[in-house]
Amino acid sequence: MSDKMTIAIRKRSWIEWSGWAIWFVGILLIVQNAIGSAQELEPRAALILWVSLAVWLLAGLVVWFVRKDR
Amino acid sequence: MADKRNLKLGRRDFLRVAGLGAGAAAVATIAKPTTVKAGSQGAKFTDPAGRVNRPWWVRTVDQPTTEIDWNVMQRYNERMGTVRGPGMAGYVGQEEVDRLEAAAAKNELQRMIDNVDGYTLKDQALAEAHVALGWSFLGPQKAPTPEERGMPKWTGTPEEASKIIRAAMRHFGAATVGFIELDENTRKLIYAVDPDGKDMIFTDDAVATETDDARYIPNSCKYVISYTVQMSQETMRRCPTPLAQQTTQLAYKRGQDIQASTQEFVRGLGYQCLGESSTNALAISPALAVLAGLGEMSRLNRLITPEFGPMVRVFHLLIDLPVAVDKPIDAGIMEFCKRCKKCAEACPSESLSFETEPTWETQGGWNNPGHKAYFENAVTCRAYWREVAGTNCGICFAVCPFAKKDKAWVHEWVKASGSMVPALDSFFRTMDDAFGYGVQASAEEWWGLDLPEFGIDTTMSVREG
């Protein structure tokens, strides 16, 4: 019995990695401003930014889920 | 096989780094402000005159963003103002002034009885706590002079003089310090008459003197120190209440202290240092501050600084020690004011201008003609203070989009973007509203806040060189 198997390797393009890098930087910036706004005792600004973070994370997850098998 | 594993690990690593990075950013942001700025640990000035590092979007310019017609400008009689002296009575009559004062006194008592937020007994007690130590034109004159020590007076280059004065004044509590040299034009910014009615006379005398009728300024005292003292944004956002307005009084009190210490410091070097004889005496503070590059004029018709917005009081001193002078700045503030108008919309007495462009036309004798500005109606403003607020107002300061702390990086991005691309100003104004900035906060809540000294962040203007 042969144990041979074939592995398909797909290399992600630099554009895709750049997109994920921007997404990640976006997370950092939103988190910083959300925490900063809370420190500034600006609850509405902090809330908007936390909601923005949730949307940003969700968008990233959706994109990752849609593209993970491509 | 190896490639496949590496690919999987790469994705995991990426997510792990993302998580660690987000965590690191969160921890860095939570850290106390005094621990995150290297400058606050004693970084050295890189400028020979000790100028602080301004944000990159603050441009030094030859002419201020407020147009000035020096041919029209005259030395101002400060007794024409509406806050002190007979100015207000001259505009509305003594009877009306008495009526306003009676209304203020009645409201003050009733609000204490009713426990109105920000007007309670403890708020009023705090507002009256800042006992004035005393301003002085000539200074305390207690420190020994070099002559008294048997030493020659201090000598150095103008840059060195600026540097040590800046260092001393920042140590005394000044937020920012700038210098200008008086010439035939800028001398018009020194009052002709001080708030107490004394004439302000330039003289060839070597030493400054003061009589019952006049203050004599030696022509050699031609260098102006302009400096700001921070107010507490967190406190001012409770305005208009006695609780909020006391941050103004506290800043004036600290300004007095800085003035006296600077006068003694300069005296100790062997030079003269002439100060304000009362609050906002001697000269037109915002004008000198604009020329010294501390900020720009604004729709408030007050100074707005790049670092603290309008949350400062402005002071000045005259010295005969030659210093390195500064230039005006353009940080896009005046341009922003053209499109924002948030202060004018928030002003309950409608005392601020809604015009898009500044004008040469003054509103009354409380304005000094000769510069293009957003002149305010100081009479309706003052009447609101006494009749409705029962205290200084400050709403225009509190709602200003430049009145922000610096914990969230977005404020710096907005100020930089607005400075470089004024077309974005209207959008930023809209977002300022959407994010809830400028909304009045609870005065009662203030008593439970763990605020830093004086309610201010003294590291806000400190940047690494």
C-alpha cells in the first residue's frame, strides 16, 4: 500500500498579505483610540470605537472564511 | 510537506502576532501618561533657545494668521473692557449692572439651597478657594541681585537667555513660553491705561517705577515673555458652573505665582522683569501670544494653541534681558474656525460671530480695532454670566474641537489632517459632534474623579526631539 499523497501549496500574493496587514493595523489603531477615549472620559466616543472594532473584526473574519479554501 | 506546515504556521503566527500586538497596544495605552513620554523623563532640548518640539503640522510663518493693520491699531485703554473697571456700566448703564449683579447674587443663593448640580455649597466653596496672592508690576523684589551678591550680572547669548528662562518658567508651571521684541508697531499692544486706571508710559529712564497715577516702562524693557498656563479640560467641560469656572481662577492664581517667580529669577540674573499689576493687565495677551507663536486667534476671539486648544490662560512679562525671539505659527486653527462654528452655535447668549470670514469691523469699545478677527459681543456675554450662569461661562472653550486630551491618537491625526487639508475641516466638525465631544458633563461626578495635579496633564506639550 502506498502512502503517497499530494499536497497542494498555494502561496498568498503580496497584495493579500498587505490587505491583512492593513486590517491588523486597523485593529491596533481602533483599540488604541477606544481605550484612549475611555481614559479621556469620553464614553460615546469609546462606545463608537468599540463597535467599530467589532465590525472591523467581523469583516476580517468574513473575508477570511470566504477566502480560506481558495 | 514542509511548505504546507510552514504555511499553516505562518497563518497562526500571523494571528498570534496580531493578538500580541493588540494586547501590547492596549497595555501601552492603559499605562500612566507620565511613563510613556521620554520627554517627561528629562530629554534634552534640541533647540539652542530651548524651544519645545511642536507637532510637525505646526508651521512657523513670518506673518500671523490674523491680519493686522498697524496704522489703525492704537494702544488700548483696558478700562474699556466689560469685565473690570467702568467699561460695562459705560455700555449698559450702572442701573443695569446693578440689576445683573443682584440677579447673580439671588441665583447663587437659590441654587445652593436647591442643590443645583455644579452650584452646590461645595462647588461655591471650591470656586472661592483660590485666594489671590497678589500681582505686581515691579515684582516682589526679594531675591538678591548679582550686585548684592558681589557678582557681575548674568551674561549669555539671546538663545541662552531664552533657554534658561524657558526652563525656569516651565519649572514654575508655565505650559508654553514664547518671546517677541517690541518695536514701533508691537508696542501698541501694551495698554495705554491699565485696568486700575494707571497710565502706562514708556520712558528713557533706566529703571522701572510706579506712582499713584502711572507705571513707567523703560524703553530697554523691550522683550516680551508670553506664556500660557493650562486649565483643566475635564473641569471646564462642567461649565457654566462655579465648579468649572474655578479652573480659570486656578490658572490665574498659578499665573501669578509663575510671574512672581520669574520676576525674582530675572532679578537674580541682574535684569528687570515687569509684570501684570492685576489679572490681564499690562498688555493684550492673545495678540502677544500669537506673535510669539504660542497659538492662533480664533472664532472665540481668544487664543487657541495647537497643544491645548483654548484650555489655557495667557500671560506676559516685559524684560530688558535680550532674548531670542519667536515667530508666529500656522497650525490651520484659524482656517478650521472658518468652517467649524461650533462655539458660536453653542453660545447661549449668541455673542460669537457666525460670519465665515473674520472682519475688520469691531463690535464695540471692548474690541481693539486694527486686526481682522471674529469680534464678539462682550456685553451680551457678560450679561449672560451674571444674569443666567451666575459665574463665568466658558461654554465656547469647552465645546471647541481643539479642546481635547491626548490619550486617543485620533485627535493628533485630526489636527494634522485639518492643518494640511482644510477641505476636511467640515467633516471633522461633523464627526466631533457624532462622537459626543463637547457635551456638558456632570459636576457631581467631578468630585469622584481621580484627576492629576491641577486637573491637567503637564506632559501634553512634551515631545521627543
